[in-house]
Amino acid sequence: MSLDNVMSLNIAATRLASSGPIDLGVLPSELDGGLASRAAIGLVVLATDQTLEHEFRALVRQPGVAFYESRVFSDNDITTDTLRAIGPRIAPAVDLILPSIPLDVVAFGCTSATMTLGEEAVFAEIRKARPNVACTTPVTAALAAFKALDVKGIGLLTPYAPQINEDLVAYFNGRGVDVSAVATFDRRDDRDAARISVTSIEAAAERMAVTPGVDAVFVSCTSLRIAEAAAGLEQRIGVPVTSSNHAMAWHCLRLAGINDVVPAGRLFGLPSN
């Protein structure tokens, strides 16, 4: 019988004779960079959102890159008043994301609330909890995406009330983006917006793509599901396609210094300008 077998039998006998586990003491361990060895992204998600995290999991999957979420209260009904009310809730939500652990980027996940509050106001709330951190929002990311894609006119597709669409068109126009076409599904309850079928979104994008002046289609609202279909859709319709979640995931990666190419459409092969 080998020495190893004898030792195993002795250990087994000792274990049977005792009333507790064999104490192996403190074993050696080493620390590595963890899941976020290359980049840690903080993500503020609306309480009503059913889509954003799923799409981020599909797009932000590079080795050494991780994102960590916090939820912020939001009403089901999407109105100017309910969107404005989200503002003071942002900083406390950011404060819950990995306290005392550095983050490379913090993203606020609501397109219409960003437009209502203003990007700088959202950034100010984020930086109450995370001073000097790189920030983005779906609006900020969309503007960066349009620049990277070198598009001048967009088709804007949303689930919002017409008044919110008008405000969003004015917001983009004020930042040098021509909204050549706009349409809405007019689903004002966020629970319904998350259930708009991908087929419906693709059909609407196809209709927009043939409108004169549309160089790209932007699907606005973190509840709408299109990020995983964007690459195939833009091949069919002949213009770039991005969305609130799609653009924001790309922008988070680029702000964090992650330039990996992801097979998720034209945008994910480009750097941020």
C-alpha cells in the first residue's frame, strides 16, 4: 500500500473518531483583479425597467469588464412631472453601487428623464456620490454615437407621448442633430413599452430608413428591445441602427478605455471621438 493511501486511511479514521471537522487551518490565497480587472461600470436603472440589464449583459461581456446596478424609484406612467421627480433620487442610487470601490464610469439609464432634467443636471447628481467620475446617459451616448457614425440626420423612434417626442426632437436639434423623421408607439406605461415586440420595432425602423434625410435610426427608451437585433437590422435596411441601451453600452466601454470590437453592429467597431 502506498504512503498516500496510508495517510488517507489515517485521516479517514481520525475523522470517524472525532465529533467535528478536521481543521486544516488558514490556507494560502492570493488576490487578483477580480471581475472588473479592466473596467468597473456603475449603472443606475429605473425601478420600472425590464430591458436595460438584459441588453447590457448581451453587449458588455468583455473579459475583465463588469457592470454593477442600482435601482431608482420611477413611476410607471411616463410624463414630464414623473420624469422630473427622478432627479433627486439619482445620487442616493449611485451611492449604493460598490461603496468605497472605484468605478470607471457611471451611467444613468433613462433617455426621457435625461432630456427633461438636462445632461449636466444628471451628471451633477451622479457626482454628488462619485466626484469626478466619467458619466454618460442614453442621450449623451446617442450624441457620441451619431458623431462616431458621422451621421447628420436621424430617424427617431420612441414609445413616448407626442409632447415628450417634441421635446426630444428640440433637444437633439439644439445639439446639431437633424431629426429627419420621428414616430412613436405611444405606449406611456413603462410596463407596456418593455413588451413592444422586436418585430414591431424592426418594421418601424425599416419604414424610417427609407425616409429622405435619415442617415441612421435611433430607437429611444431603455425599455425598448432592439440592441441584440441591431446588427442584422442595419444590414437589411442599409443604415446604422442604435438605441438608448446599445449606444450607452458602447459609450460606457469607450469611456472606460475598453476598445474591444463587439459583433453588435457598426457602432461597436468604432472608437468614441
